[in-house]
Amino acid sequence: MTRTCPFVVGIACFAILGCVTVVQSQVTLEVTEGNSTCIKAELSASFSITYDTANGTRTVTVPLPGSAVVGVASSCGGDGRSPWLVALFGDGHALGLSFSSNDSLYSVANLTLQYNLSDVSTFPEANSTDVVTVETTSVGMVARVNTTYRCISASSVIVGGATVTFSNVTMEAYMTGDDLSPNESVCTADQIFTTAPPPPPSTTTAAPAPVPTPPGTPNQGSYSVSNSNGTVCLLARMALQLNISHFSASQNKTIQEVVNLLPNQTTSSGSCDPTSATLVLTQGSATNLSFLFTLNTTSNRYHLTGLSVVAAWSDMTAPFITSNSSLDYLRGSLGRSYMCISEQTLAVDHNFSLNTFQLQVQPFDITRGQFTQADECQLDQDNMLIPIVVGAALAGLVLIVLIAYLIGRKKSHAGYQTI
Ligand SMILES: *[C@@H]1O[C@H](CO)[C@@H](O)[C@H](O)[C@H]1NC(C)=O
Ligand SMILES: *[C@@H]1O[C@H](CO)[C@@H](O)[C@H](O)[C@H]1NC(C)=O
Ligand SMILES: *[C@@H]1O[C@H](CO)[C@@H](O)[C@H](O)[C@H]1NC(C)=O
Ligand SMILES: *[C@@H]1O[C@H](CO)[C@@H](O)[C@H](O)[C@H]1NC(C)=O
Ligand SMILES: *[C@@H]1O[C@H](CO)[C@@H](O)[C@H](O)[C@H]1NC(C)=O
Ligand SMILES: *[C@@H]1O[C@H](CO)[C@@H](O)[C@H](O)[C@H]1NC(C)=O
Ligand SMILES: *[C@@H]1O[C@H](CO)[C@@H](O)[C@H](O)[C@H]1NC(C)=O
Ligand SMILES: *[C@@H]1O[C@H](CO)[C@@H](O)[C@H](O)[C@H]1NC(C)=O
Ligand SMILES: *[C@@H]1O[C@H](CO)[C@@H](O)[C@H](O)[C@H]1NC(C)=O
Ligand SMILES: *[C@@H]1O[C@H](CO)[C@@H](O)[C@H](O)[C@H]1NC(C)=O
Ligand SMILES: *[C@@H]1O[C@H](CO)[C@@H](O)[C@H](O)[C@H]1NC(C)=O
Ligand SMILES: *[C@@H]1O[C@H](CO)[C@@H](O)[C@H](O)[C@H]1NC(C)=O
């Protein structure tokens, strides 16, 4: 395990960052008040920022330098304010993370990025000298209170025209001691890597041979996740097809490989929390898919926010790893399941998409281990509409023919009488 982890992280960075050669330093940031530490973060981050020049836009990638310092605006919160970590770097640039919590969980409530376009060494030829501030509340970093949030895998947050990519994160807010808690809340992306590390490509695995011709429609599998007390908390039945673009060892070029998940060789696992649920599907040592559903307690609706894949197929030169945690698919309402019989394509990134068929999922609020009434997807409703429209048109046609026949009969009757 300890041997494969760094290897996996290396590949993950390669796959997700697309091999951006940015020197990443590990930065340690601490917010203290009096003698005690309330927030501590050890992380690497890089910023990909798009800005205007006189002749078009330009994108630069800037790492969070090791020289970053904690700004005075940082605070431990209290008096109705949120704990806030502000890291200052370079010529007037800043990264801010604000936290919120309740009795059981804490999370990054918002992320602020400030960058100074007058810094010509970072933003050459910028046509503006503004200090730009962008902010987002979709950060996706959540941990249990009194635990350290850990996410070694790279994860990206989109904020305004910029993308912040974090990696190697260990962080705790609302600390009770001066050191990071030894208990950890591990992010979903890392869980996948630790539950099923992909084998090194050189080993002979039982991976299915690549299928040169597109496979047929996949078979439907039934999967479930249970709580620690054995209660079923997530149900899914679906047929899945992976569409991965990767470098083929045999053909010496990048190919598009479409592979069906085989339900009879796939096992399911996962976890359920009040507002998030994870389903991990593992097919042998070759394919590992992870779904993250989140519940919006304001709207009482859930959707698929995250999808990750680890694939170690025989024709790959290296395991394929990718994830996206800002998706918005399979939207259903709490207390109901979500159903889509029609084929749907869930695009995850430019190299990976997942085709689903005959799908029904319920990630929250399962009663007696069974699906409840379903919210049906638009595609199914449209498909339902076609037979209705065709049927109505046929009925109309029959009616017209019938009327025409009756009129014709009446006319010919009248004709006979005049003779
Ligand atoms: C900080 O610690 C010092 C000695 O360790 C102590 O004298 C001081 O009162 C403490 N300050 C606070 C605010 O707790
Ligand atoms: C336009 O941009 C290119 C490179 O992006 C640069 O070489 C060129 O000098 C720019 N032209 C003007 C007029 O600024
Ligand atoms: C900078 O250039 C962009 C287009 O390249 C333009 O839309 C914008 O108005 C310019 N801003 C300034 C301050 O000149
Ligand atoms: C922005 O950068 C310019 C030039 O590097 C510097 O003079 C200015 O003080 C910076 N602004 C802030 C808010 O730090
Ligand atoms: C983000 O957090 C900062 C610091 O707590 C706060 O000043 C700001 O209003 C927050 N923004 C949003 C949209 O919550
Ligand atoms: C966290 O730790 C503090 C101090 O040790 C304790 O008072 C609190 O109840 C703990 N909270 C949880 C949710 O475990
Ligand atoms: C099982 O645990 C869940 C929460 O983890 C709880 O809601 C449920 O009532 C428990 N069921 C039983 C039978 O204990
Ligand atoms: C696989 O993905 C590629 C690129 O997105 C697309 O052109 C192709 O139609 C997809 N194939 C299937 C079977 O979904
Ligand atoms: C793979 O293709 C590249 C260029 O397309 C070529 O230089 C290289 O020799 C090829 N390798 C093998 C093993 O065929
Ligand atoms: C799994 O299912 C496929 C197709 O339904 C079948 O060909 C294969 O033999 C099955 N494998 C096992 C191990 O049951
Ligand atoms: C804490 O917040 C999470 C979501 O932010 C929610 O699911 C959970 O029920 C809350 N716990 C309590 C005890 O309020
Ligand atoms: C939850 O739903 C409400 C109402 O639709 C929306 O305003 C809010 O932004 C949603 N929250 C999240 C975190 O998506």
C-alpha cells in the first residue's frame, strides 16, 4: 500500500493536470489566537488564471509559493464571524478559505482568490492594472469535527476565470489541540486509491482484453451500500459503459476504448452520510468507478456531483485515473428515486465519459431496502411522448377516413335516390 500510493499520486497529477510542469511547494499555514492554533493547513496549490491582453486572452499557471504567509485578516472566528485563513503571496495576491461547521462536520464554506494584474512579471501584457477578486462557495472540502481533512489527490476548484488546483492537502479547522488530529477524514478521491490501488502496468492482470469493435449494450447490475448497522442506505441498478481515451500500447497511439462494466464480476461498496453518499463499483483489479451524490438540504434535492475512475486495462501503458467533483447529473428529489431508462452520457472530462442505460438510483432516504417512486428523466418523458403523438396522429387519421367514408356513403345514397 505505502509503495503504490506515491506512484498513484504521480499518475493522478499527470492525468489531471495534463502534465503541467509547475514547481509545487508544500506550504504550511497556521492561524493562531492567543497561544492556541485554530486552523492549520499543509498543502500545495497552483492557480491557472486567464486574463485580458491587448490582443486577446492569456492563461498563466502560478504556484502558491513556499514564501506565502498568513495574512492579518485571518481569524479564528467567533462573534458571528467565520474562521478565515488568508495566505498572501507575491505582489498583492491572496488565497482565502473561510470555514463553517456544526456539531458533526466542518467545511470550507467559501474560497476567495485575489490577484493583482499590475504584477507584470506574473501577468505579462495585461491590459488592466486591477486587483481582481473572485469567490466561490463550491469547494467540496468537508470533514468530521475533530478530524484532519486529508486529500492527497489533486482536486480543482473553479473560481471566476481561474482554476485552483490543490494537492497533498492535510488541514484542520476548529482545532482543539495545537497539532493536527491523528483522526482523518479522507476525501473521496483518496478513498478510491486506497481501497483499490491499480496494479503496476507491468504485472499480468486479469484485465479484460480490449475490444476492438464497440461492445453491445451492457447488462444491468444491481448494487447497494449498507450502513455500519447493516441498513441499506443506497440502491442502484444500472447498465454502465465506460468510454476512455488513452494511449494504446499495441497500436502506439491514442485510441477511444469503449468497455462495458460486467455486473457479475463487479462488487459494490461505499458509505452514507446525512448529506453525501458514495457508491464504489469495483470490477476485478481492472476497473474502479466511484459515484458521489450530495443532498441539498435547502431544496431537498440530490444530484451526482462527483465521478472518479481508475482503469488499468491490458492495452494501457499506465493506469488511467481521472475525477471530476463539480458535476450536476442524475437530479432527484429526497424521498424519491431517480430513473432514466434511455441512454445518458455523463461527460466527466475530455478523456472519459460514462454511458448509462436502464438506470435507477436512490442515494438517500431508503425505506425497507426498496426503491421508492421515481423521478423520471426528461429523455424518458420525451421517448414516452413519441408513441403518444404517433398514436394520436393515427387516431386522427382513422377518424378522418371514417368521416370521409360516412359522407361518401350518404352522398352515394342520395345519388341512387335521384335516379
Ligand atoms: C500564552 O502563554 C504564556 C506562557 O506560556 C502565558 O504567559 C500567556 O498568558 C498565554 N497567553 C494567552 C492569551 O493564553
Ligand atoms: C500579440 O500576442 C503575441 C503573443 O501572444 C505577441 O507575440 C505579439 O507581440 C502581440 N501583439 C501585440 C500588438 O501586442
Ligand atoms: C482589455 O482587452 C479586452 C479584449 O482583449 C477588452 O475587452 C477589455 O475592455 C480591455 N480592457 C481594458 C481595461 O483595456
Ligand atoms: C500590485 O502590484 C503592483 C506592482 O507590482 C504594486 O505596486 C501594488 O502595490 C500591488 N497591489 C497590491 C494591492 O498589493
Ligand atoms: C466568504 O468568507 C469571507 C470570510 O469569512 C466573508 O467575508 C465573505 O462574505 C464570504 N462570502 C460569501 C459569499 O459567503
Ligand atoms: C471535539 O473535541 C472537543 C474537545 O476535545 C470536545 O469538547 C467536542 O465534544 C468534540 N466534538 C466532537 C463532535 O467530537
Ligand atoms: C442504522 O443507522 C442509521 C444511521 O447510521 C439510522 O438512521 C438507523 O435508524 C439505524 N437503523 C437501525 C435499525 O438501527
Ligand atoms: C466515446 O467518446 C468519444 C469522444 O467523446 C465519442 O466521439 C464517441 O462517440 C463515444 N463513443 C460511445 C460509444 O459513447
Ligand atoms: C510509435 O510512434 C512514434 C511516432 O508516431 C514512433 O516514433 C515510434 O517509433 C513508434 N514506436 C513503436 C514501438 O512503434
Ligand atoms: C458474466 O456474464 C457474461 C454475460 O452475461 C457471461 O458471458 C459470463 O460467463 C459471466 N461470467 C461469470 C463469471 O459468471
Ligand atoms: C451538519 O451539517 C451537515 C451538512 O452541512 C448536515 O448534514 C448535518 O445534519 C449537520 N449536523 C447537525 C448535527 O446539525
Ligand atoms: C440548494 O438549493 C437552493 C435552492 O434551490 C439553492 O439556492 C442553493 O444554492 C443550493 N445549494 C447548493 C450548495 O447547491
